[in-house]
Amino acid sequence: MTSVSPSRGRLAWPFDRRLSWPWTITWTYLGLVLLLPLAGLLIRAAGVGPRGFWEAATSPVALSSYAVSFGLAAAASLLNGVFGLLIAWALIRSRFPGQRLLDALIDLPFALPTAVAGLALSYVYSPEGWLGAPILKATGLKVSFTSLGVAVAMLFISLPFVVRMVEPVLRSLEREQEEASWCLGANSTQTFLRVVLPQLMPAILAGVAQGFSRAVGEYGSVVMISSNMPFRDLITPTLIVQYLEEYDIAAATVVGAVMLLFSLISLVVINALQVWGQRYQGRAS
Amino acid sequence: MPPTPQSAGRRSGVTRDHGPWLAALIPALACLYVGVVILMPALAVVVQAFAKGIGVFLENLRSAELLSALRLTLIATAIAVPFNATFGLAAATAIARRRFRGKALLLSLIDLPFSISPVVVGLMLVLLYSPSNGLLAPLLESTGWKVLFSVPGIVLATIIVTFPFMAREVIPLLEEEGWDQEEAARTLGASDWQVFWKVTLPSVRWAALYGLILTTARALGEFGAVSVVSGNIRGQTQTLPLFVEDAYKQYNSEQAFGAALILAGVAVVSLLLKIAVERLIDRNRGGVKEGDD
């Protein structure tokens, strides 16, 4: 009748029988700092009622802000998926002067405060800025204070994710596989598409998903390069701030709860992609 | 159709012809992209901060509001970082190297602040601690505590946004290492506390330092969550990142870029420290492997 093998035993609970210091600190801290605020948001959101919740969550302003936030974040993170792979390839597979500087620069969006990034980007892409002026002259398009500017800020803050996810996988790829592919008569395009890319795909997708999630939630850099006009370039986090400034706590709570739901979903998706990637790597090696 | 050796040879010949061209194009494109997206804005901060000369830059740094914002940022960081370091180390020693129900869930919970928008973090604090309609308003009233629009709220917002870094850096390292050393220390009669200080902590010191650098850098630059809870009053509840935005909105771009340069300088220092610690970790790993061989 022993269905559970004795070597595995039953899994313990996430605390010790005599509550040890590490567990006490962990649960107290998580409770006060994370669970209590989360509970507060959920209680307030539940207090709005299903009808009011649906109305606030799907109001025209909110819907247009989702379109701006999710649409531009998707565009930015996908573009960074392509260029992230390219940059990772350059860092791992080639040697060129300035490589170390390039490697260090990739981390700058993680390290630079978002307000500084927003300030710098809105200057560089303004009609008088280093890049804004030539772009305006050549195409007639304004970047800063339009949705294009929002996309540029999202591009900046989501750039490192794909590079840093792909690098270790690319480094661990066995060159023999590519050599075998060449020996079997595949050209370099075929080798890349059929042998290399499939192995990198989980890492690329995980990086794109992380970048997307970060870009959707980003506030500091976007708020400074956007004109924050409803129905034009207003992102969802800024909409929450505007609701709070108008003392419309209920609407802020509802839209905040929608953002929280999105964060939870993206966390699950990113975890699943990483598990998939590990399984893939395990099988490959 | 299996390729003949000849055709394979011809194909690899084609690859070789394309090789150098592609080999140069990929780094060139990568540098161009990073140059436009990252390097150009970074340089703009430096150039714009000194646009009217070093004199004006130094003059701006003496503004009372900037100095008060800098002070508040340093205070919030100085409180948030030790708290988060303690939590991170406690959580890592509790969680790592153990199997228990819901471990993946607990790890995801710790990761949650990375995927929540900072604005939502600020909103959650407003809903709890608003003196007029917060859920904890009665408690605040009876104790006289003030959280929003003052230092505790700013510290709390900073803590929430930055607490995962430490645990995330230390847990993987502890998972890699076994219990052997800790068990040996216990057998020799060491208490839990002694084991932690003399065995566990030294073995993760570089990862902990790495986590500390990331936590500090992020705490100094936090914007979204703090802007929601601080009230953003010049000279009182304005942190340095909030000062940057406010000065920019007031068309005082020299002051904005001056303050931004301080923050960018801190970011660059944190990056350099990070690279240095990464090298140390690599060297230590190499050393251990050689020793094992």
C-alpha cells in the first residue's frame, strides 16, 4: 500500500515545525510588504462590485490606454527580440573592438533610473534633439510627445532582456551540430533556421515576454516622453495616476486590478517559457 | 537526395564567401542599434548637463531643493537596503536547498514586484494607508502614524519595488552548493546562528554583494511607486528622480539634467561594481573547479 516511494517521502510545508528565524522573517516581511498591499487592492476592487468593475475596466479611456500600452509594448519587445538575438550573436560569436563596451552598455537600461532615461530620450527625440531633428526633416514625423516616443522609451527599457536570456544558451550550443549540418549539405541559412534557431527560441520568447511585461508596466521613462493625452498616447499606468489625481479611487483601483491580473498572467507565462527552455536544453545536451 | 561531396564543398565555399561579410555586418548592426537606442541618450545626459558650462552645472547642484531631494533619496535607500538585505538572506536560507509544498509558488511571489507596474505598487499603498479612505485609516488615526506623503511611505514603496533582488541572487548559488559544510559545522557543535555567519554567509558573499549593488541602484532610482505615494512636494517629499521630472516639467532643463547626471553617475558606478563582482565570482568558480580537479 505504499504508493509513495520512501526515498521521496512527503513534501514538507513551507515553514519549520519549530518556526525558525529565517522562516519567521520571510513570512512576516512578505506579509507586511507584499501580501497586505495585495489584499488591500483585491478588497477594494471587490468592493466596487461586478457591474461597476466591468464599466470602469472597459471605459473608452481605459480601452484606448490598453491599446497604447499593450500594442506599443508588443511592437517594442518583438523588435528587441530580433535585435536582441543579433546583439547576443555579436557578443558570443564574434570578436571586434569595443565588444566589452557594447556588453556593458546592454545593462544600462537596467541600471539607469527611469526618470533619467525619460529625460534623455525626450530630449534626443524632440524636434530640436540629436535624432528628433533629422527624423522630423526626413520624414515629417515627430517622435517625442507622440505614441512613437512611447514606443522608443519601451524599446530602451526592454532591450536587455532578450540579449541576457539568449547569451547563455548561445554559448552552450555545441558547434558540432552546426558542423554536422554543414557536412550534410545544409547552407548557412538552413543551418541557422533548422538547427540553431529552434534551440534559441525558448530563450528568445522568454526574453520577449519579460521585455513586454516590463514595457507594459513602465511608467517613469514613458510619462516624460509622452504627451499623456487620452486616446492618443496615454498608457495605462499614467491613466491610473491621473485617476488618483482626480480622486477617482474606484476607477484607479479597477484599472490597477486589471494591470495586476496581467502581471500574474505574464509571470506564469514567463515561468512556463523558462521551464520549456530548460527541458529543451536538457534534451539537447 | 543526399548531396555529393562536391556539391557540399561548393556550398561551404559559398558560405565562406558570405562569411566575412556577414561576420562584419552582425557586430556593426548590433553596435549601431545599441548606439542609437542606448548610447545616444546616455551621452545626451552628460552633454546637456554641461551645456551651459561647468559653472552653471555646479551652481545647479547647490540648489536647496536639489540637495533636499538628494538627502531624501539617500535616507530612503539607507533604510530600504538593509531591510531588504536581511529579508533576502533570511528567505534564501529558508527556501534554498529544501523541497516543500508550493516552493515554485513562493518563488514566484517573491518575483512578483518585478512584474507589477511600480504605479500599481504605489496604488496599493494609497488604498491601504490613505488617511481619508485607506483600509488602515482607523489604525493610522489611533496611532498618529503618517505613511503617505512622508518618509515611511517613500521607504515602503522603495522596499516593495527592490526586495526581490537579494533573494534572487543568493538562492541559485545556495541551490548549487550542498549541505555538507553546514552539516559538518553542526556536527562540530555550532549553533544555527554560528552556522549562518561562519559558513553560509561567507559561501554566498559575492552573490550577496551583487544583490546589494542591484538593490541599491534600483532604490536610488525608483520613480513610479514613489511618485504615487510621496505627494511630490518640492523640498519636502521629493526624491531625486522626482526632482528630475519636476524640473523638466517646469522647463528648468539645466537643473533636470544636472540632477540626472548625478543619478546617471551612480548608475555607471553600480554597473562597474557589478562587472567587477561578476569577474570575482567567475574567478572564484574557476578556483573551486581547479581545486576539485
